[in-house]
Amino acid sequence: MSDTVVLTARALLLDMDGTLVNSDAVVERCWRRWAARHGLDADTVMQVVHGRQGYASMALLLPERSMAENHADNDRMLAEETADLDGVVPVPGAADLLSCLVSLGAPHALVTSATRELAAARMGAAGLALPRVRVTAENVGASKPDPEGFLKGAAELGVPAADCVVFEDSAAGVAAGLAAGMRVVGVGPRAAAHGPTVQIDDLTRIRVEVAADGALRLVLVP
């Protein structure tokens, strides 16, 4: 087993899909149907969509299409994804981590490419409480891998970017966290290939403590 890694932080910024919530079944269903409608290879599509807002994925996959068309298509996809919650489950350890952060009074925020409605639906389906501070698709002008969402999350919490630790699972999310000047804990096997600061199998592999100076001490077992 790899050695234990200890990180210190003043705040945690948590992605949702793939990090707190396993929604892969829904994402696969919806995006594979979308790929078929547009005559695209579904496996190629699935390599692009994780972590990004839908319109941003569509812009990469259908570069000849206007952004207005992508946004309209994304609205349809969001309605489809929000209505389909079959198979949405918590990532192991997610409920305990969120409860721990609340009990410790640890500053934390949800930073997701999902809309408010989709985030509420998926967190509810997984039985997870929504963090008080949330940065969703409506709050940003650019999708991950742009760092805007994480920088806004840090600003909402009043914590410098360098003192934040991001939890992410996707290439776009890991890149966004690093671009924000933050350390990134990669959650799950998908994250391992994208260069996070440290990678863990799931959220059962973390213990959060409060140090004497009030900082958060993250004990991670890769």
C-alpha cells in the first residue's frame, strides 16, 4: 500500500458527479443516445463529456455547430438527465465526509458543472445533503477545465486559492483545479490518469481533522 499523504487546507471544494455522486449510469445512457442521434462514436463521446458542461462537450464534438444550437441542445439534455435518476448512488464515503465537514465547521463548497436543478436532483437521489455554498452552471461563464468555478468557490468561502484543496474525478475537473492554483485530490480510477496532486480510490480513504491553528488536516490513503 502507498504511504499516507497529509495535506493541509483552509477549505475544500467538492465536485459532484463522479466525486460525491456516482451518476455514470445516467450519463452513459443519455450521452450514448445523443451520440447515436448525431452519428458519432459513443466511446469517443464518453471520453469528452465527463466534468464539462454539456454545451462545452458539444462544441468539441460538433465544432461546425453554432453555440446557440449547442445551448439549445444542452437544455434538452439537462431535462433528460434531471428526469433520469435510475442508478444514481453516493460514492463510498461521501455521506460521512459531508457530515464530518459540517460537524467540524469546515469551510467547503460544491463546485459542479451541473445546474442547480440537476445538482439538487442527483444529490437528493444519492441521499446526500447539499453544501450551503454551491457554485453551479448558472454561476459561471466558462465550463471546466476553465478554473472560474473553483476560483468563485474559494471567493465565496473567503479563502485564498492556494489554501483550497479540490476533490475531482475527471480530466476537465483536475485541470480546472490545478489551473486555479489549488491542490487536487483525484477520486476514483478515472482521475488517476490526469495528474492530480494525490489520488484516492474513494472517499472512505480520507480523514479530516482540525489542527490547533484551525487549518484542516487531510489524511489520505492512496
